[in-house]
Amino acid sequence: MRNWILILVSCLVTVIGAHAAVTGTGEIVLQEARFHLGDAPAGWSEPGFDDSSWQTMAIPEKWHGEGMYAQYRIRFQVPKGFVKKAPYRKIAIFDLAFIDDCDEAFLNGKPIGKSGRMPSDGGLPQSAWDKHRIYKVDARQLKEGENLLTVLVWNRRTRGGVYGGPFVIRMAQLEDLVSMTCSDDADATDCLITVSSDVRIRARVSIDGKEKRVCLRPRKPFKREIAYDGSAPAQVAVSVRDKRTGQSIHKDFAPKYCLTPSAPNEPRYNSPSVLGVRPGSPVYFRLPFSGLRPMLFKASGLPEGLALDGDSGVVSGSVEKAGEYTIEFEASNKAGTAKGTLLLKVGDTIALTPPMGWNSWNCWGLDISEEKVFASARALIESGLADYGYNYVNIDDAWQGSSRSDDGSLLPNDNIPDIVAIGDFLHQNGLRLGIYSSPGDLTCGGYLGSLGYEKMDADMWNSWGVDYLKYDLCGYRSILDTLPSVGKEEHKKPYLLMNGYLKSQPRDICYSLCQYGLQEVWTWGASAGANLWRTTGDITDTWESVLRIGFTLQRELWPYAGPGHWNDPDMLVVGKVGWGEGLRDSRLTADEQYSHVSLWALLAAPLIIGGDLSAVDKFTLNLLCNNEIIAIDQDPMGSQARCLLEKDSVQVWGRPLSEGSYAAGIFNMGDGTLDVNVKDILSESGYAEIGPLRDVWRQQDCPETVSIPSHGVLMVRF
Ligand code: GAL
């Protein structure tokens, strides 16, 4: 609808030459503002302020400049009857599209909405660049005739301002006023449906086929619990009809369900089966045995220099002599005993399987702290995730102090003062510590980068016990901008420089390039010393994002991944995410999350969890702790899947595995359920002589025909 409104409006605008117009549907569209870049002049948002010297700015259009404030002033006319004739007269919607990075909006001088945290608010700035600004405003604030909308914007770096559409003002409809949610994170067997409303509405609410007359009131939501089978796809239909206006809304919820069978009580060795370390580097390896605790561990075949703590299952020490060592581990608990084999390769290559662990960015954004990182580190162990091979705890942006010391060293800021303590805790538990920086002067979050201090930073990180570096281009872009021509070599240069300093450390530092796939990084990342490289921009927790980043942009990249060097389609957007702004459950449905994790496993992608682990729920744990899915990701052959078939709404991605078998994902990209004959579709995808099929999520034999829910997947091994 937005598109045809835009067309209509642009016609209107050309005809009457104004910058605000009312469309046929009664929406007021604002496409032009008086604009001022810099700190706000006194009284700037008052109706009487003189803005005649301000420039004119189109909406949407961005400006260039760093760390800047800007102000927008827009006068617009509210036609007679705009409020009075609306079906719901109490609330007007101000849709301010998207704004880089933060904003505060005022109507006729009074605040109506705010997103993000600007420097002037105190504390750490917090961007809200990807939040759709929908401000609900008391309609009594709108006057018939002339009104004034003013918006203060703060932009962190480079291009700032409004994007994604003009400003639109309209009266609320039922869908704006009533919200329906289904919360199911505690236990995947019943979900709580909540229907709330911003205004009083006499409604008929229908949930799962049962209708009820309800009077919805602000702050008095209507709730109903629905039980469902927590181990199979379910659907709960909810609709609300307003008797008075005749408007109705409908939503189908697909509550979360758990596919991974519970882990046995007996010990079970999960992944990885191969580990690479360099001669003399400290080894931190926590045995990935799941099962009841306490557990006792034994090892045979440990090379000289390594020791196993029999109570904690942590292997530590270092091995001087290059070579391959087959180590047999044994774990026992009150339910039984099991063995596991690890091939330790002491040589030049680390990250022989894709890195697994956690990173602070998708949950905490720039709002990190020592408590938050510690909480996730502890939860990695206590939730059992570490028993499945998740072992890196990576601190992303915003750990840096505001200036370097006199000797040039960059210490952490007060929010996270003791990174060494975090590292010590991780190492004692056989886990590893990651950090973040940029080859530029500043990081993406505006913190200090490593430009000019590369050696000093690498030495410092070594002394802190850092085992992983994510090195993010951001600030270095301004250096590239000054060069006459920019190609692969220019992009590679700063990464090679840091690589030299990392490799000269007496420890293994997994090197993660982050430059969003520019200059086909997959063709040169490995020769810059990288163990993994981001292949795309940032992921977010929507199906569109997973589609683009996973299903579209990874297609041609399979030749470039392998042991020691991986394509990185960014972190897992599962669990509680939010980039620092009020954590929420990932907006991906259960089936979308199964597809997300399945595709990443097929792609041999790093499995770095983006959600807050201290708040991990049953569904997310079940999703992340499927040992057979992880074994596909961690397969020692390291062969990345290709898209083998794309037909109607099906995509089949497959990869060979080291023991002569294959893994394939049959994805339903469509909106309805898809029934497939599994063998037929696999032979159409190019597989001949398909043996017995295993359903990897359910860990059981796969029937001949299977129903795959919308955006869901069937993962098979054969
Ligand atoms: C982005 C990067 C994110 C995160 C962020 C930190 O460029 O892609 O993953 O690290 O910077 O500011």
C-alpha cells in the first residue's frame, strides 16, 4: 500500500509544489523539511522559531558527517475532520520510517517519541538505526490547520538521517491499537496468548476456534493459555473483531516446539573430533561430553606437555612437537561410561573446524559490561552448551577506554575493567576468550581502533590471554576513501599487517575478518591469515535477513571454505537478542530458527550464538544442542554445502561428510506446508542410490514422505 501512496503523493507534490500533502486515504505525507546540521539552536523546536535561513532537506535523504546532531522542522496542515471522522479518534500514528542513529520527535513543541540514546542523554550512546519509528500520539495534540513536527537527530558515524520512506501521519486503525502476542519461551508445551489494546474496544476475540466477547481496555490485556504438543509443529489462530467499526485483525502463531531428543544421562562425546594447535601454544580444551554430572574423565594417548583434569574434563598445557596425536577420552558418571576420540594436530593450522561459541553483539550491542559477559560465560558452562563444543566467549565492540595511555596502550573502559579475569575464568574452564578491534582509527561503534598501534594491541591482547580477534574494517574505510584506486590489495593490507603481529604471539589467536564481504574477501581472506571472514553485512532476526545472508549470498562461496579458513555468514540470531535495546525473543519463528541453524551447519559456518546466554530458554537450548546437527557443521572434511535444487518453493542444500555419507537440508521457502517424497526430491537434487535416511533433528529414521512447515526444514543424513 505504501508504494501507491507514494506515487499518489509525488503526483500531488509536483502539482501543488508543497512538501506536505494529504493522500486520498487520509494520510499526511511529509517529504521535505527545513534542516539544520549541528548543535540545536535555542528554541529550535518552538512553533515561533525562525527557520528561514535553514536549508531544505528531502525526506528520506541522508546527510554526511560524523558524531553530529541535526534538526528537522516540518509545518503541515491537518484538514478538517481528519481526527473527528476517523474510526478511532484517540490516537494518531506518526510513522517516521527509519533514522540513523537516534531521534527525539516533538509535535507543536511537545515530545511525542524518542528512540536510542544520544550523547546529551548521558551514558553510552545507543543507536536505534534499524528500529521502525512508529510513535503513537494522543490525537488531541493535533490541531486543525497548521501544525509543526520537529525532530532532533543524532548520528554516530558517516551517513545519518532518515531512510526507508517519508514521514507519514495517519489516524490509527484497529491493527495499530491492538497487539497480539504468543509467549512460549519458558516451556514448549503451552503458550500464553495476550491481546492488549491502547484504547477501550468491545471486541470478539477468537483463539484457536473459540470465540469470546471481551472488553479490551488499556493496561488490562486479555490472556489465555493454550496447550499444544511441544514436539511437533503447531498453529494457534487468533483474531479480533471490533463490533463498532467492523474492523478485524488476524494472526496465526506457530508456537515453538522442540525436535532434539533429550540427551541421554550416560556420557556422550559430541564435537569436535579434530583440534588444531600450534607447537608451544597453550591448549584450552574442555571435553565435550554431555550427560549427568558429576562425571570423571580419563585420557590415553595424551602427548607430552598436556594434562587432563579428571574432575573438570579440562585439557591444558602445550605440545612442543609438531605431529598428529590420537587421544582416547573416557567419561563415566552414575549412568554409565563412554569413550570419545580426538585427533590433535599440532602444526600450522588452527580452527580445523568452524569456531563455536558466543559473542556479545546481537544481544548487548554497545551496552556491554563485565557482569553481562561473565553471566553468559557462566551460562555457557551451566546450561551444558560447552558440552557440545561451544567454547569461545567473544567480547565485541565497546570494551575500549576513551583514550590510550601515555605509552600508547589501550585499556578497557569502566564497564568492563577486568578482561583478564574473564579470560582466566574461561581458561580454567577449558574455554577461550575473544576480543574485537578495527584496523581503522575508530570502530563501527565509535570506539578507538588499532590504527598505528597494531603491534602494541596484539602484544597487549596476548598478555590478557586473548584467543580470538574479530577485526572490523569500519574506521579504515576513511583511509581507503583517500586512495586513488581501491582493490583487493588495498583491502588486504591492514589485515595482513595485523596477521603478522598475531602470528608472532606465543599463543593461538583465531583471526576473524569482518569487512562485510567487500572485494570478494573469500578469494583472499585465507592468504591474509584469516581463519574466518564475514561474507555479508550484519544479520538481524528476520526471515528476510536469513534469506538474503544465508540462502542468497552464500550460494557461490562453497569453494572457498575448508579446515582453517571459513566463510562467516554472521552470528546466530537465536534466543534473546536486541543489540542493547531491550532484549526480545528472536523474531524468527521456530521453523525459521531450525532452518537458520540447519543452513549454517550445512554451510560449515561458525556457530557463534548471538543471544544472551544467561536468559537462554528451553527451546533455544534444544535448538543449539543437537549433537548430530553440530557434527555436520563440525565435520572434519570441512566441505561447505551447495544449493543443489531450487524448484517452486523448495531449496535443497547438500554437502558430503568425511565418513562417506551426505547431509542435506530440504527447505520449504513457501508460505504453506509442503509435502515431499524425500527420496524423490533427493534424487532430483542429483543423489543416486540413496541409502537409509536419518532425520537429523529428530534423530530417528526418516519416513518416505514428510510435511515441512512454512520456512521450515527437513535435515537428513544418508
Ligand atoms: C559491525 C559488525 C558487527 C559489530 C559492530 C560493532 O560492523 O558487522 O558485527 O561487530 O560492527 O560496532
